[in-house]
Amino acid sequence: MDQEKEPFLKDNPELNKLIEEFNEDVSITFQNIREKSFLVSTIRAKWLARYFKEKENLERIKKAKAKILQQKMGDSQTKESILRLKNEAAISKNDETIQKLNSMAKITQENIEYIERGFSILDNLGFSIKNIIEIMKLEAV
């Protein structure tokens, strides 16, 4: 994947690693087709575990951000207050820790979205391998 074509990969090197690993997992050749046919469920389980790990990371980031905002704003304002939203935006804009958390949340969300798109490929991988094997059997006859 060319990082010049995809500038967001420069901001998220972890996503680049996920893309490379996913491509390796779903790469099918005549030499590895039998192996991949046995590993389809294992590959899907691996990515499902990654998905839940990323979801947990995102929740931790959101909780950390909420805790910092609560500490800085105090408990005096209600959650529905317009003033609270303005204060939250001002604090977020000026607080380096919150900016880092926002960046981490963005990266984690991109990772989650990529893995979710990968599930549609993984869901069809078993059928694709089965069809390739059937074609290979027909050619061998």
C-alpha cells in the first residue's frame, strides 16, 4: 500500500501494520490453499480478538478523557448544559493530554473500522477457498 496515496497511514502506522498482516492472512496461492482452508476459522478468531481489544482500548480512552474533563470542569455543571459543552470544547482545545487522547481515539476508531470491513472478506474466505478447490478438481480431471 502506497503511503503517498493514503496519507492517513502516516498518522496511523498501526493501521498500516494491520493492513499488511491482514493481506498476509487472506493471501491465497496454489501452494498455501490447503493450509488456508484449515486456518480460516483461526484467522477469523484472531481478527475477532483484535477487534475486541481495539474496542476495549477505545472505551478506556473515552473513560480517561471523561475523567480528565470532569476533574477540570468540576461537578457543578449538569451534563445537558450548553455552558458545559463550550467549556469542554475549550478545555479539549487547550489541554495536551486530551488532544493526545483524541488522537489515540481517532487511530483506534480507524483500526476498528478497518477490522470491521475485513470481517466481510473473512466471512467469504471459506467459500472462496472451497470454490477454488472445486475448480482445481475440475481442472485435474
